[in-house]
Amino acid sequence: MDAVKAAFDSIKLIKGQIISVGTCDADGNPNVAPVGSVRIVDDRTVHLIQGELGRTMKNLKANPRAVFSVVTRPKLRALLKDKDQNLGYRVYGRFTGVDESKEAVRDEADKILSRLPFLLRRSFRGFVEKNLKRVLEFEITSVRAVS
Ligand SMILES: Cc1cc2nc3c(=O)[nH]c(=O)nc-3n(C[C@H](O)[C@H](O)[C@H](O)COP(=O)(O)O)c2cc1C
């Protein structure tokens, strides 16, 4: 799981690298949304800091299943030679709870600061205070590599 955690932690938002979260509504209609704040906490747990995510939240309330996808810096030249090169992961899980405390949001934001350039970290803290409301928790059910 260390490699999975490292893949999520290694994304650089400024380079356009993002994570996606996939959910489904009660009828099975799918949705995908970009999210920068997903963190693999340990073997069993994922955290995501939520701001809006309107449809994603609506879906999670109707159906707790979710999938997070990260693709890390594909080296296309190397990929042509080695089709088994690891390019990222899909982490599947189940929505289990919410922490609405300001401390939880602040702590979680601090843990993903390295995804931003040093000079943007202070403004990110301000953005978090203003716009991000709660930390969502998911229990990991399975992981698949992207290759
Ligand atoms: C690069 C990027 C990162 C984002 N990260 C987050 C995030 O961590 N948390 C969040 O609540 N919204 C985040 N958003 C905003 C959501 O993607 C946006 O609100 C989206 O429209 C929600 O889609 P939905 O209504 O289908 O859930 C991010 C957007 C972008 C472009």
C-alpha cells in the first residue's frame, strides 16, 4: 500500500495532474469529478476534503461506493518499450463517515501541502479555511494498478 499512497501523494496540481472520484446514483448512473485532496491514510482508509462536489455527495448518500483514480507522470516513450510500467492506481471503497471539524479540515490540508509549489502553500491554507468544509472518510475495499 506504500506505493499506492506514494502515487496519490506524488501528484503535482500545478502540472495538471489530478485524481478523479467516480460514484453512482441509486439507479446506477455514473459520475466522475476531479479532486486534488484525496489521501491514502493507511491500508484501509482514504480521506477527501470536500468543498462542493454536489453530484458526488448526492450519489454517495444514495450509494456509498466510490472509486479514486490517479495516473502519475506517464512516460510514453518508456511505455512503448515496457507495457507493464506502473502508471497509477484505482482505489475502490465505501463512504463511511464525515468529520466536520475545522481542525480535521486544517490537519488534512496540511498533509497534502506538498502537492503544491512552496509559494502557493500559504494561499492554499486561506482557500481551505474559506471553501473546504469537511473531511470524508472511505474504507478501502480493493486496489487495481493502472498499466
Ligand atoms: C484540479 C481540481 C481539484 C479539485 N479538488 C477538489 C477537492 O479536493 N475537493 C472538492 O470538494 N472539490 C474539488 N474540486 C472541485 C470539483 O471537482 C467540482 O466542484 C466539480 O464540479 C464537482 O463535480 P460533481 O458535482 O460532479 O461532484 C477540484 C476541481 C479541480 C479542477
